[in-house]
Amino acid sequence: MPEHPIANGLPAQWDIPKTEMYDEPFHVPAPDAVVFEERWDKGERFRSGCTWNVGKGRVFYFRPGHETYPIYRQPENLTVIENAARWAAPRP
């Protein structure tokens, strides 16, 4: 969802060079929005950026990879985390 605030300032797609692969089904409640979807060369896919509104709060799930790989140093992933914190922040 490139128009979602969590995707603000990000390219329509980017590569994470080394990551752990997850695949559907992902057994979670139906998300309010799927902001990001990961796809692998062999055809696997995963809803890797999902949002939920829960009561008065907001939840964002982001699965870019595993702590073994330096994915959290990648600028796009850091932008996702920054945007998600702003999106989930309480509103007056």
C-alpha cells in the first residue's frame, strides 16, 4: 500500500539481500491493512507489514527478517520503523 503513512518516502519495492524466509499461512486475525508483502524468487510470499486498530490503540507488525542479518541497518527498514512509530503514536 504505497499510499499508507507507514510507506511514506519508500520506493514501491526494495530488496533485502539476506533474510530468513517465512511463508503463508500466517495465522493472525485479519489485518485492517496489509502495507507490505514480501516475495521470494521461488514464489513464496508473506504479509510482512500489517496493521490493526485495537480499542483506542494501533498495532503494526513488521517482519523484514531475522536478527542474524543486518536488516535493521538498511535505510528502507529504518524508515518503516520510524513511520510506524509516528502512525501508532497517540493522537490528541
